[in-house]
Amino acid sequence: MATLNADGVKALKTGKAFTDAYGNQWHSVTLTAQIPNQVTAQQQQLWTEAAQLKDRSCSVCHAAPVPTQMSVNAWPSVVKSMGGRTDLTQAQLQLLTSYYQYNAIHK
């Protein structure tokens, strides 16, 4: 997970726009940057951490939802609405959202 500062946003190069099957407009972008801190080389490590986070946090009050229960576009609002009822940090909520979206139904 990463965020861009003002310099990073300025370095973005926006490409063509397109509309997905849900009517959302997307833009392709490119970014060339230096990353000063160590990053995770294996994406699977992030998804493993996210799955463990899901199991610990999402099953306290109910059965943890399966990512394929909803579409990629539905998960951000679901995680946001449920996240307020937890002690998860914003970074953890973002990781959880990304996990659900990555593993969601893609129509």
C-alpha cells in the first residue's frame, strides 16, 4: 500500500479514459518514482496478512464475509461502514479493502 505526496501527484501522467461495465470512469496512469523505504517483494505476503486481519476482525460479531460475495465496487463502502465498529487503523482498513477488491467478483 502506498500514498502519493504532492510531488508524486505532480509526477503522474494520465493516459486514456475508459468506462467499465459498472459505468465507472477510469484513467490509465503511469508514475516513475524512487521508493526510499523497503517494500514487500511478494504480493502474497500482503494478502496473507489481510486474510489474517479479516479472520481476526471481521468474525468478532458475524461470520467473516467471503470476498466473492460482492463485486469489486461494493467492497469499499462495506469495509468503510464496518470499519467504524472496529479498532482497525486506516492503513489496516485500506489493506482489508484492497484484499476484498482483489479477490472479489470481477464481472
